[in-house]
Amino acid sequence: MTQSHSNAASSYATTQLSRQKLGLAFWAPMVWISALLFLTLFADILPLHDPTESDFTNLKARPGLNYWFGTDVVARDIFSRVIHGARISLTVGFFAPVFGMVIGLAMGMLAGYYRGAVESVIVGVTDVILAFPNIVLAMCILFFAGANVINLIIVLTITSIPANTRIARASTLVQANREFVTAAMAQGASDVRILWREILPNILLPQLAYILSFMSIIIMIEGSLSFLGVGIPPPTPTWGGMIAIGFSDINTDPHITFMPAVILFLTVLSLNLIGDRLRRKFDLRSGGL
């Protein structure tokens, strides 16, 4: 009887989910992210200018046919640097939230399932991390450890753990009281099996839907760190570094700052729109289960 009801609810939720179309607010950002990924992956074989080469005959050139986004303060092609700089932003923006989700998911599940002392310790750890502003914490660590991609990923992974832990803990608290978990306990299933086979599949998809929003936040933090001069050092192009280098000339040559800022804005906006649409679908699915 319970299994039949569960199947019926699942079938209804699946039907409702399929009727919920993603729409333009999903597909337009997907096109942008896909195009950016394509340009980033194939930047080395595409006919782009060398991102580190200066053409002093076109110093601070405005956008045109030869230099689509213009050139910067040392006559480097801004469009090429934006594309190559996307490698840093997207690499950090992908791996840091993924690692943070894996760690936060494990911590949140343990806190939500065992409660008591385990929950107190895990919540205390996340509160300690949250006590430090993300930017300040990242700046301090990078100052002493050195600014490179690996250290940047580690630092931003740490900053993304608390939010992932809280989401996973809240979801686990709900799932731990469901009938199928109670039935598994009655059948003598171990805690590991219950967490892995019963709870994790039911909280993983909603958690994945939030990861795109975390990616956008991480990309913003990485850009801010580069803007403040504690990110990846020159001459490696980064969006934040490109915005910073042209900031002093923003009144006379706004394109130097404006072009990478627009790319950063559109990328963050696209990730937020995609993540928001996916969260709505998963919330609908969860509500029907």
C-alpha cells in the first residue's frame, strides 16, 4: 500500500516536472555559457591575438574590427585576454563549489542524521568559518600561502562549505523522518546504508541545483580577489585583474574596464538564472514526492 502510494506520488511529480518548461530564461543563459565554454576550450587554436603580446601602435585602442574589445593600457587585446581569463574563472568557479559541495554534503548529512554532539560540532565549525568574511579570509590565506590556482581553489572551497553544509543538514532533517528511512531502520539497515542508499539520492539533486549559484558567487569572489591584487598574479589574464588594470583610466578609456566587467556580469547572471530555474523544477519534484 505504501509502495503503491509512493509510486503514484512519484509518477505525479514526474508528470508535473515534465510539464514545467524551462523557457527562455534557461536556454538563453545556457547558450551564453556554452559559447563561453567553447571559446575557452578552443582558445589556443582559434584565430585570436596572443593575450600577452603588446601592439603599441594600438595603445588603448577602442573596440573595432581588428580588436573587438579594444586594447588595454599596455596594448594587449582585451577580447583574447577575456577568453583566456575565463579559464581561471571557470576552473576555480567549477572545482571550488564542487569540492565544497562534497565536503558540505557529508558534514550536513552527518549533522542532520545523528544530531546531538555531532551536530553541535559540525554547526560550530561552520559558524567559525562564517565568522570571517569570505574576502578577508581568502586574502589572509592567499597572502601567506601564495596566489595560484590550486591555493585559490582550496581557499574558495573552504568558503563554500558552510552554505552547502546548512542546505544538506536541512534536507537530511526532513528526509530522516520519512517512512522509507523508518522502514530501513526497522529492517536493520546500517547507518551507512541508510545515509548512502536512502537519504543521499533524495537530497543530491536539490543540492546540485544550488551549485550553479555557488559557482556564480565563487566567480565573483575570484574576480574581487584579482581586482584587489591578491588573486592570480600578472601576466596571467583574469577578469578581476583586467577590470583593475583599467580602473584608473575609466574616465578616458572606459572600455578597458567595461568589457571584462560585462563578460563577468553576463556569466554570473547566466549561472544564477540557470540555477534558479533548476531549483524551481527540483522544488516542484520534491513537493510531489
